[in-house]
Amino acid sequence: MSKTIKYSYCVNEKNELVHISDITNVTKHGSQLYCLQCGHVMIPKLGEKRVRHFAHKQSYACDGESYLHKLAKRKIREKFMSSETFPIVFNRQTYCSEKDNCRFFSSEECGQESVRVKSDLKQWEGKVVYDTCEEEIKIGEFRPDLLLTCSTMPKRVPVFIEIFKTHQSEEPKITSGNKIIETFKIESEADIENIIKNGFVEQINCVTYNFEPKMKAKKLTSSAPVKRFALSSNGIARIYNYRDVRCDQLNNKINSNSIIELNIIDSSRYKYSENVDVESREAAWDIMTYFRKGLMYLKHKGMDIRNCILCRFYCYNEFVGKHICVLYKKLNLRDSHPEQNYAQNCPSYRIDQEYLKITYAQLKKEVTEVSGENSQEQ
């Protein structure tokens, strides 16, 4: 790596950083210059054809990675101490502000939004945050590359700044509770200049640990993690997948022909859609669960519900891969899969006693009624 790095910085006799742009053909012999890493004499290379840089006067096995590590610590510290501000930007994912009050909230299904939270390490709202930056100071069992503290608030939790050289922070440090800013791997002087110019920006030039920036609550809109149950006037029920219902439409009807619609918490592994074939026994049973929850909820509410899906003779058939009426031949039906509303006049209809064990109290925890009239489907 040292062969590819062009050293743009060195130090003078006063241990001050010197950039190659500060050197001219007139001033290049004015003072002794030394390598920031190994301390050996450096000479400026001011040719016109190649990028200007410093080089060791004699050949040394100087580690370019260590040079960048030292330069990053030096530059960041000097920038921090000489500036009134040192910005830090957190890029975080936030859930909807309604999540604590929404019955249907799911951390896996509900949408998130990327939020940029701008802050500052030196001052915030006119008050000092951190004003001291020290290098390689031991604190407890750790020795961070740079340590930020507040002289007026010595009990304030310090900030570790770690320069990623060859390995990232390990778990004991991360889980210590200390606030940590760790740069992305510094592979060039340009990486350092990015931090000096822009400050720390999560996901761009650093990662952070144990910071909890304040984020403004915001109501987000996404597909709601619900199954939508809709019952039409002819007694046929339909189930709509959660992707058909946005969270701001939980009280809007999907089907203009439905007489009642319900939202049912979606706890399934199968994202069923009305027109998608069910390919497994598990998925078939899964979707039938939502049909039965919706129908039994309405039955508990006092509606006269007679639907084939609730019948004890409506069973899953392994051969055809779906639920069928096992009495279809006895009933002289042309199809083993009759319309749900056939049960309204079927002489053999018997509600499965297992479904009667589903209590109204249980269903109320999972089901809400859709009160709005707006329709998405005509």
C-alpha cells in the first residue's frame, strides 16, 4: 500500500503539519521536513509531470497505512479544535409515529423511512457539547484513537473516535455503552479530506454505536400488514392480500359490492392474493383461517352466516390440492368446489364445531370493522 500512496503531508521542526501545496521551489530548502509516520527526513517532489508529493530522502520501509492513520487522527483533531462546529449526520430508519397506537403494526411488514438527522459534536442550540479532543487517552480498559470530552460537563458520556485502519471495533468496545464514531477504512488522503470537509456522515464515511439521536415523529404510509375480508350481499366472502390495503386506507372499502369488510391482523407466512393459486396444504389452510375468522366474527356479531367454508364437510383434498365439498357426489353437484353461498340452501350443511370454539373475545384482538364507504374496486 505504501507504494501507491503519495504523501501530501509531513511535519516541520515545530511538529506542524505541512501540505505539499505550501512548498515552492523557493521555499523548499527553508526548513527540515519529516515523515509523520516514521520521523525520517522528507523532501518535496515538485515536478510538473507527476502529482506533487513528499518522498523519503532515503529509502525506508515506511507503512503507508500507518501514515494515513496518523494523518487522519491529526487532521480530525486539528479540525475539531480549530472550528466552532463539527457536524455529524445520522442516517437512520424510522417507523411510523403511529406504531404504538396501531393494532396492525409489524416491524417486519410496516414501511420504514430513511431519516437524516443533523447534529453537531461541538455545540447544539447555543450550548457546548464537546470541547476537548485528545489523542490515545486511556479510559477504562480502552484507548480510543481520539477522545471527545466536555470540560464544563466532565460527567458527560465521552465519544470515542476510531480510525479504521486494519480492523473494526470489537464487541467488548461496542457493547461497553460508550458512544463510538468509527470511520470507514481510510484508504487515501481523499477519505480524510471528506471527513474534514463534511464532518461525520453515517453510511457515507462512518458508522456509529450507542448514539440515540432525537428524530421527529412522522406518520408513514405503506401497505398494511392485514388481510382484508370482504363479504358481498350474495354471501360470498373474499380475502385480499395486505399489499392491496394501504395503512391510510384501513377504513376504506376495497370492494364497492361488499356489505361489510374487516381488517384481520396478518400473521401468515403466505402473502396470498385473490387470483393466485395456493400451492401447498399449509398455504391453503393458512388462507382458510382468515376466511373463518372473518365469518365467525360476523356470526358472533349476530349475522346469519351459512357458508361452505364453515361446513364440516368442506375439507382439504390432497389430490386436487384445495378444499372441496366431500359430499358433492351425494348432493349431485357438478363441481366438487361449489360457491360458498351454496350452504345457504344445502340440506347437509353442518357448521364445524371446532370453529365454534373461536370466541368473540379472541377475534376482537385481531379484527376491526371497516367503517368507511370509499371504494378502490368498482
